[in-house]
Amino acid sequence: MDTLYDADRMNDPRAIVEADRAHVWHHLIQNKVFETVDPRIIVEGKGLRVWDIKGKEHVDAVSGGVWTVNIGYGRERVADAVRDQLVKMCYFAGSAGSIPGARYAEALTARMPGLSRVYFANSGSEANEKAFKMVRQIAHKHHGGRKHKILYRDRDYHGTTIACLSAGGQQERNAMYGPFAPGFVQVPHCLEYRAGDLAGEGYGERAANAIEEVILREGPDTIGALCLEPITAGGGIIVPPKGYWERVQEICRKYDILLHIDEVVCGFGRTGTWFGYQQYGIQPDIVTMAKGVASGYAAISCCVTTEAVFDMFKDDTDRLGYFRDISTFGGCTSGPAAALEVMAITEEEDLLGNSTRMGAYLNGKLHELMDKHACIGEVRGLGLFQGAELVADRSTREPLEEKKVQAIVADCMAQGVIIGASNRSMPGFNNTLLFAPALIATKGDLDEVVAGVDAAIQRIVG
Ligand code: PMP
């Protein structure tokens, strides 16, 4: 009998590579390269290690490419929990709830004092869209449509949809996709290393004051929310300067602006606390999260709000009073089932503590590299989320050519060390190496990563 799918052939690695080359459209890359280079196919993972289809082993310092697999690969108990849940009740959407959903919402909000409501979705972009829609609806319902603008920051990223790109501070990611949604307004970044004359004592407050200037220019009664990453991730690991967050919160309160923190990357221990914002003692109104929720074992995201935000959707005298939104796959139970196990593992293995300890270790090791290589202009980060900004000249801070930055990443890959670089999205400033290994990383793992980077820099920059 003729068959459209030849299972035997599809066990052959060569055939898989060819099928991929012929039919898969890869994310985030000029696919023409696959005319001459084989696509990389990752087939197995355990702990911090992954193996590709050619059998080559790698140490993964970017948790699945984009900082997602916080608990590491091959966790059977997560797979077991998902399996058990799927055979019992895989999915039901609409207005119904689920057992893992209820359990997870309670467990999650217990770790986020001041927040109490969880809206389930399945990607970071989608969670952010939910937040934007909430802000818009609050504007229509409670402010006569006025407080509808959403502020976002230069260099931050909030997702791939048109609305998320409208709130995107990375030029090249946006360049081909306009026109964008109206009502999104940019505020300046807070990278002191690139702040020119503004840098120096008191910079944190000055950087936050720059947000207030935008608010006053636009009119505070037109602004509904300020959406920020706690630490700008793909935009170059920008750890906000001292005094920044306190002032940001003060400004939001002063002008009745909701503070929306995008924890898609920084959540779930990446910086050493459950959430990045918890490093700064601030109290957001809306928090979105995705990658680390189920650590890549299932697709789930959450938009978490205060009870005060939730209460603004309770007018049952108005047909448009509730949040008229749905996420079809927000009804998948695999997400919260996996997320509950991920949370248990994170606590049982003290991965938050390990992120803090190993983050400090990695930071120290990168500083040692900086002593050795003049092309490292600055090392910055928090927990197991570290960056090294590369420069052609330390005194002028001229960024290292992107070609060389990419060559360093490629050299590491050839050595079996997977690292990242800022998102090829900010013309002239895609020059930060990124490190975000799983939170189980040991000193030995990190030594291996840093040794790889050391050798790569030596070869590429000299
Ligand atoms: N927010 C931030 C801070 C991100 O880094 C990303 C993705 N890298 C997103 C949102 C979008 O998440 P997703 O790709 O799951 O839509």
C-alpha cells in the first residue's frame, strides 16, 4: 500500500535533515543559509546538556535557545504529571476551569504578594496582549476612553504580534511590520553604560524622570499603563540602576498609571527571586509570564493581576462589563499540570538560591575574562542572567562589529557551548553576549561555558 509517510525512512537522521531543509521554515534566521549548511536539529536533552541529530553534545547556556528551560532537560516527573493529567482531562475551554488551573493559580499567587488573579494563555506575546486589552478596557469603562495609551521602553521587547511590536523598543524587529497599532508611546532605556552625559551619581532617578517627561508631554490623563521588563533581556541584559524602580513606581502612583511588568524572561528564578520585580520591592498591578512557567515542558503563559484590576471588570449591569476575551489553548490542562511540578522542583532543589549563588559565580568569572580581553566593555546581570557587552574600543565604547559578535557565538557553538547574543535588533548595538543557563547549573558547567567564550574571543578578536 502506498503511504504518504515512510516511517522507516523517517528514522534515518539524513532523511530527517532533508525533510527539515525542504519543509521547515526556521524561526529567527535567514533560511537561505540552509542551502549550504545543515539545519541544526536537537534530539535529546538531560540536565544542562543537549545532543544534536549528529550526536554532538553541547552545554546549553541559554536554556533552550531563548531562556526557557529553567529546570533543565529530561525531568520525568514533569512528563509524568502531564501524562496523568492528559489522560484524565486534556482540555476544556471557554468559561470552564480545571483542577490543575485552580491549584496552580493559588500556588502562583501565593508567591506574588499583592496579586491574586491568573488569566491563562499560551505565549508571552499573548499574555502581553491580554494585559494591553485589560488596560484598554479599563480606559473605556472607567476613564471615558482617555487613559488608553501604553508606555513601553526603548530596547525592551514584549512579543511578536502586531500589538506587541507596537510596544517594541527594538527597531530591526519592527522594521518590516508596520503600520503599528496606535496608542503605544516609547520612553528611554536605562542603560547607564550607554547613557552618555546622563550617566553618573543619581542616574537611576534621572532615567526614571525621563519617563515622567514623556507622561507630561503626552498628558497623564491619556496614559493607562507603563509596560517594562524588570531587566531588559534580549535588548542587552540591562539591569536598571539604583533608585530607578522606586522612582518609576512613585511616578505611576502619582499619575494613576498601571504598572505592568513583563516577566516572560525574568520570571521563575532567572534573577534569583521568583520574579525579577521582587528584587526591587515594587508592587506591580499586572505581571505577565511565559517561558519559565512550565520551563518549556508545555505551552502556557499567565497574565496575573491585582484584585483591584480584576474588580474593574465586574459591572454586571453592562453587557460589555466583563473581559470579553478568550484563549483557545488557555484551556489546555498540560500547562498548569506541568507548571505545578516545575514550581515544586524549583523549591525542592532551591533553584532560586542556586540562581543567586551561581549567578554571582558566573558574574565573577566573566569579570575575570574582562581583565583578560579588552573587548569586554561591561559585564552585567542578576542571578543566572548575565551579559557581557563587547566593544571595539574600551575608551570610546564603540560597539564590537556584529559580524564578530556572531562569529564568537558560532565559535562557541562549534566547541559545543551554546550561548546567545542580543537580538540582532538594535542597529549598531547587537553586541552583548547573553548567558542564561538552566538554574541547576554548577560551577563546573559555568567554567566550561566561560572557557569556551575565552577561547572564542581569543580566536575571533585576538
Ligand atoms: N516578553 C519578553 C520579555 C520576551 O523576551 C519574549 C520572547 N522572547 C516575549 C515577551 C514574547 O514571548 P513569546 O515568544 O512566547 O510570544
